[in-house]
Amino acid sequence: MAARIMLDDSRGAVASAGGWSLGDTDFAFLSDFVYKHCGIVLGEHKRQLVQGRLLRRLRALDLDGFDAYVDLLRTDPDSELGELASAISTNVTAFFREMHHYDLLVDELLPRWLEAKGNTGRLRIWSAGCSTGEEPYALAMVLAEALERTGSKVDARILATDLSPQALAAARAGTYPLERMGGISEERRNRWFLRGEGAYEGLACVHPRLRELVTIQPLNLLHDWPMRGPFDAIFCRNVVIYFDKPTKQRLFQRYAGLLEQGGYLFLGHSESMYGLSDSFELVGRTVYRKCVS
């Protein structure tokens, strides 16, 4: 599987900054490597961005050029894959981003699921591409509130996965600057966060109850998935924007295989499943339900 790479006609063309150059050969290798291992398509227009972001990795690894970085990827790809993916992707997230998805959970889905499952059932939600943790912890808030409101004893868990080691470390820490709390109501801030003092002044830490509901694990969406499901809902928001059509089609089919009959898939505001899968039906704004066979 090879990335579609359009290079300049000039074989010697390079993008340079601060004495470092990302030439055609190295950029072609990086584009192909990222596509095969992460599903991300890097066109020629991304060369400057890739170079700028990877300069930090070269300095961190004390390498003397992009050719040395390419040699590292050839020799030991797994050791650097997460760092590379983190460097070239943009982790933009927030608590309760795209609030209509949470409204659907609170007003319709969670009450229905909890009633149907009773006290002996299981409820599973997957945050695929959890970034720094705001999404799974927001899901945990509405889930914990629903469990308390109904008195349900259902076995409820949220799986949160990402490829980026830095994002996963932040998610596990569960500590956020107060200015990142803007999407959370005052009532929820007071209930679900512990305000830092002393060295932690200006920070807030998620409540232990939320941590109980969330399991955070590394996962490459293009590789094998150890979990078997089934999931009641999968949140994969602002992830597939990086993928080409064939990769999206394969991913959506794999999601369908892990969802309950009638389970829900949530995409980001700029994403669509149109023309990519016949396993789902659109039931709301970027909300898809697995077709019942």
C-alpha cells in the first residue's frame, strides 16, 4: 500500500529551515511510511509542515539530519511511530466539544441503554482517538450522572485509545489548566474536578470516579485491535479527516464489526460517511447507527 506522493519536477528540490533540509527522497519515504503505518496521507503541500514539526524530534534525538531520522525509522519503526504520528497530526480537542452528541447521549441513548440492560448487563463506549483525554472524561461525566440518576448497577466502562504517547500521558494524568475548562458547566466543574493548590495552582484534576470509568490504552487504528466488543457507541471524531477513502472504508467496516446491532458511531463535524459504507444509516448530525441485519 503506497501513498500517493506528488513531488516537484526538480529532483533536488528541498524545503529548508535553520540549516535542516527535507529533500525529495526523505520526504517520499516519510510519506509512504506514515501512510502504511498510520493511514495519514501527506501530499507535497504538507512538506513544510512535516519539516517544521519533525525538527523538534531531530533535536530531541540528537540527530544531524532528516536522513538520520529516516534511517532510524527503517531500523526500528515501532520505537518512533507514536512520536512521529503525534508530531504530524493536530490534537485539537475540548471538553464537551460538539455538544449535540452529548445531548443525544443524555436525553435519549443512555436512558434507553440503561433501562434495556438492567443491573446485570454491560455498557461499553469507545473513544477512538482520545487525544489528551477531554472526550473520554466528558463521556464519563454524563455516564456517571446517568448511572446515579437511574440507580443502575450496569457494568459500564469507557475505553480511550490513541497512538500518541504524549497525548496518552496527558490523558492518564487527567490534569488540565483552568482555562481549558470553558466547555464545562460550573456545576460539573465543582462536582467532577479537584482544584489544585500550591504547585498545582491554576490546574484542575479529574475526580477519581471518572478515572474508575475510563481505561486508557495505546492503539494504532490501522493495526490489530485486541478488544472484542461489542460496543454500544464509538466516538471517532476528527480522526478520519487524515485518511484517504480506502482507509476510511476499511475503518468503518471494522467499527461496524465491533458495534452492537443498532450501535452508534459518532464522527467529527467536518466528517461524513457518505458513499463509504452501507453498514450505517445517518440518524443525526454526524451521528450514524449500525443497520440492523
